[in-house]
Amino acid sequence: MAEHILSSKLYWAIWAILICLTVVTALVARVDLGWFNPVAALLIATGKATIVVLFFMHVKYTSEKLTTMVIVSALFWLLILLALSLADYSTRPIS
């Protein structure tokens, strides 16, 4: 298996993207979006986690079927957990 060495420019770009997404998360938390606040925060967090997995765990540079299956199943379970959490949250009585 070939080793992938990434340039320092790419690591700095990834760092900048992650910092920008962290700032976006903080800014979105200050805006009252109603029921969409947790959804927006989770979408941003999912994007950040995806960037970390792709580049720092070098998943982007592998072509193994097992890696693809793990990623697809992880995203599938994430969608199930989000759907169940949002279904629970949406059925709670307003106090």
C-alpha cells in the first residue's frame, strides 16, 4: 500500500476550513433559528468530522471496499439517529 504524504499547504488549508466552520457554528448558535438550530449545528459538525476523517485518517486515499462500507454504514446510522432524535424532539409538548 502506497504511503500518501500531504503538503503542508493542504494541512494549513484544512486547518483554516475547520476554524472557519467552528466560527460558523458559534455564529449560528447566536441566531434564533427555532427548531433548525440543532440541525444546523449537527450539519456543520458532520462536515467537520468528514473533513477530519477524509484527510487526517487518510480515508480519501484508500480504495478498499471495506473502508467504503464503513463510511456508508456510519452515515446511514447517523441519519437514523438524527431522524429518531428529531422525531422525538418534534413530538414533545410545548411548555
